[in-house]
Amino acid sequence: MTTATMMMVDNPSEEWPDIVFFDLKTEFLDSCARDQTTSSPIVEFGAVVVCRRTLNLRGTYSTLVRPASDDITPMAVASAPLFPEIAGTVHELLHERIWAGHNILGFGCPRIKDAFAEIGESPPEAKGYIDTLQLWKERFGNIAGGDIKLGTIAAYFGLGKPKDRGLEDAMTNLEVFKHFAALLWLELNPPANLLADCTLSERFLYPDEVSVSSIRASGQQFSYPGQKMILMHKDIALKLFAPGLRVRYGLKPTQHDYGRLLLTFVIDTSPILRRVLDECDRLAYEVFQKSGSISEWKSMVKT
């Protein structure tokens, strides 16, 4: 089966080439069943074309390709085209666009070039590459427990588990990339402008605006057993804003006693911020001791 929804095929400009998120599936053949010089054949190809400037969808394309694989039954591809029959469309989709996908540098790109070489055709040329697997490894390290599979990363961002099909995986990869872009933008552009829109009672304080002697801590009863810790500064809820902190990406998901997923992470603090956090920690610990809790106390500030 082949499905295509192309709202725009040609690139709008050389300066802003479209981005093509693509995913392909290959048939597994063991070493006894195939020539060692031949790559596993493509059995499914899916692509999503988006505008580079806005990431708005321009079109999609998806097709099964004979022969069948372990995951795609022979009946499903009985009427599917051979790769030479779709090579022109694949070339048109990919040529002179930015190629994007999960592990495309290690798998997708080489397999596309091999497929065209096997039929004696010139492969499409990319204007650039976005490999979300490499981006994840380089910028986000051990988030999601160090698992770098697309499905795990998608689940981490609350996108659900992809179906391991070409077009669905390409669409999921696009959404994962949007989340990447948001994280990177926030990392490079702390939202300092949010402070300007806050009222006095709501606004965040810079660490050097905080008077340590004016910080107070108290416990507030939850609807479930336990207390919520409240930190006040001059009788107003204490909210800190500290731009420019170096966050060490090593977020570790942990399961809370009440079923909520918590994330722990580490930052490098300035001396002023450290002084404020030390006092908050000290006051919170006093409330914790008076609460009669038998839980283990964990300091938020570590040397």
C-alpha cells in the first residue's frame, strides 16, 4: 500500500530548503541467506516534509516495498511496488533537502545510497543532516536513563510509544525534534522577560534580592498523609530566578511513593545562590524534624 499527501513538492528556496524526516524498515536476512556484499532490502519507507522556518507540515509519503519482512506480512506487500518503481518519488522527496531522522547517519542514509546503487541510479543528495540520536547523545546525555531508542525518548516527552512503522516513526521523530528545539532554546534563552509581567506578590527574586534572615519555612498538610513544605520571604512565597546556571544534563527519573514520576538533576550554583539555598535547606530540615516523618532527609545542596 502506498499513501501520499504532498501539499508542496518543490523547495521554496535554496536558502531555506525543506526538512524531510524519514524512516525506513529493512528485511532481516541472515548471513546464510544473502550475499555478504548486499544490504538488507528496504520493505517500508515513510517521510514527512516540513518547512524549515516554521516546521509546518508540507506533506507526507508512505509505502510498503516488496519483499516482505518479519514484521510486515507477505500478504500486506503482495501488491506493493518494488523499490525501482518508487525510486523516482524517493529521490524527489529527499534531493537537495535537509535529511532528518533517528540514527540516519548510521543507518538511514547509508541504506538509501545502497538502495539506489543496487538499481544503478544516482542517489539523492542532502543539503544537511539532523540526526536526533546524535543530538540526544551530545546534548542530553543520560536523560531517560541513558536509553537512546526513539520509543524511549518519545515516552520521556509524553508522546506515547511509536508503532514501529515508517510514517508513524517519522511523525514521532518530528515531534521529538520539536521538544529538542524547545529545550535548546530555553537553555540558550532563559525566560527573564517573564519577570516583567508578574505582580509584586508573584514575581521571582534574584538571589541577591533575598534577605536570608527574612526566610521562613512551614509545613502545610496534604490531602494524603504527609506535609508540603512552604518557604516564605517577607510573608510572600519565595520564588527564585537565577539565569545562566549550568545545568548538568543527567536527569534521572525516579518513582515517588505516591506514583508520581520525579526527576532529579544537578546544577552548579553561585556563592550567593548557595547561601540562599543553604538557609532554605536548614529551615526546611527543622520543619521536617518537627513533622515526625520517618522518611530519609535528602539535602538539596551538596558540596
